[in-house]
Amino acid sequence: MKKYILDLTNAQFKIAVKSIIEQEYRINQIIEWVYTKKAVSFEEFTNLPKELREKLDKRFLLRALKIVKKEKSVIDGTIRYTFQSVDKKYFFAVFLTKNGKNSVCISSQIGCPVMCAFCFSGKVKLVRNLSRGEIIEQLLQIENDTREKVSGVLFMGMGEPMLNFNNVTSVLNSLLSNKEFGIGKRHITVSSVGIVPAIKKLADENFGVRLALSLHAVDEKQRRKLIPSNFGFNIEHILNAGRYYLKKTNSRLTMEYILVKGINDSVVDAHKLTRLLRQHELLNPDVQVNLIPFNPVIDTHFQTSDQQSIQKFKNILKFNGITVNVRQAKGADISAACGQLGY
Ligand code: SF4
């Protein structure tokens, strides 16, 4: 059976290819074709002898995903991609463009075990983790399809990245490597609902990427309404893990807070959130709160907060010295906004 080349780190590829290539420069040429030049067939590797290209083709697979659907927002140019894996499972990625800067929001799992009540992906039962290659290929295919260079990556698509730790961190190595994608650490964001041991491990491995913690609530009762399973980690644990991440990596931290009408969007909630951040030494310029007005999805009774409540909430945080941003929905007309990725 052919080996999926993107599933292999460069070190693993060197071992896998040893029987047919020994010269280091040839291996580097292949790596360049795969990651930098984004070739889709071995025939394109024109600086390699034909014989070698044929041998590679017999042993390795360059692409494992198919784009089966592509929808483009007429509002803001966001593109939602539906991918099909070799085992005929579906998942999503989103291309975002703003002021000439492009980023992708990619999936790390097929389905999601977290099952957030406000999220369409959470309604899709977990099928499996995506492999290293399947995560990387989303980015490669989007760059090829749009013919645009992507300079930012968000692990905020389908799935909880910290439950697929080994593959996600292997991808981080490739994204950060100048031989592969060469994307700056400040332009990569990994989100987590709060899988505390994995967050600490990510901090210890010190990639320096941004961490986005999906807090969404100011007390446990409220959080359970939005995220029924807390995987055994309460708000206290999660905020402590956030502080640990910040101190260890010297990076940035984002608190994601979805605003749902009548659930977590009151003035009292805004004050409680401020207090929580202060108590956990998270009132500092490296911490930003992203307020995300709930994006409607089918099968929920939740409603979007009204503009006045959003503004009040924001002003209270701002008044208390918190960097706060109200996230504008992207691709809302094609169900590509936050929490809308589902079948
Ligand atoms: S918001 Fe993220 S963690 Fe929650 S169900 Fe959706 S994809 Fe999973």
C-alpha cells in the first residue's frame, strides 16, 4: 500500500525513502515540491530524474482528500470547503480573506466529541481524528484552489485540537518550519475548550503559537448549558492552564466568549468575567477577549444577543482595561461562520 507522504514528518520520510534515494539534496528537493511548491503529482518534480519520479509514485501518495463542495460568500469572499477523506467521511475548512491577508480555519477531527450546544459541528458524532497529512492537506488544497498564499492558520474548524494532540503538534512543526510552510508563530492559533493536561503539554513544548480558550461562561452552571461536557475541567482549572500557557510561552491568549441572548450576555456576566480574569492574573495586554455573537444554527433554541447587550458587555470589559474585540461573522450566508460547520 502506498504511504501518504503528508502523514510523514521529514525525518520519517527520510527513513521511508532510504531504499530509493540516499542523497540529502534530493530529499530536500522532494520536500520543497511537496510543501513549498505544493505539487499535486510526482510528474511535476521536474528537477528529479524520471526514473526516480516513477519510483516515488509507486511508493507514495501525494493527495488523499477530495474537495466535494465549495461555497463562496457573496458578502465577504469567505470560502467554505467540504472535504472527503479516503474512507468517505466529510469535514470542513474555511478560507478567510481580509485586507489582502489570507488565513484558513482547519479541522482536526471528523465530528466533535465536545458537543457544544451552540455548534453545528458538535452535532456530528466523533468519527475519528484527522491524520497529520489530512490536516496539512486542507491548507495545501486551499492554497492551490484559491491560488493565494495563506499566512495565518486557525485550528478552529471541526473538532477539538487538543484531543488530537500528536497530529496537531506534528502539523505545528511543519507550519513553523521554514523548509515547509514558514508561517509565523503569531499567525497560528490553536483553540481548545479546556483540555487542561494537553494545554500544559502544549505550553511545555513551547511552539509560541496563540492559544484560544473557549470559555463562553462565567460559572459552571452557565457553562454546562453551552458545553454539556467539561471533560472534568472546570473554569478554575481552565483559567489556571491559560495563565500557565501565557507564562511559559510568552505568547498571546484569547478568551473566546460566545454571546447568547439571556444565557451569558448580561451586565452582571460582564462584571463576573472581568473578576474571573483579574482573580487569575489574566488582566494583561497579552490577553484578549473575543466576543462572538451567536451564529444561528438549526436545532437550537438559542438566540443572538441584541446589539445593545453586545455593546454594553464590550464596554464593561473595555472600561476595566481588557482588550476586547467583537468578532464579525464571516461567511454567514454560506454557514461558514463560527459554530456553523456541520452537515
Ligand atoms: S465549538 Fe469546537 S469544540 Fe465545540 S462542538 Fe464545535 S467544533 Fe467542537
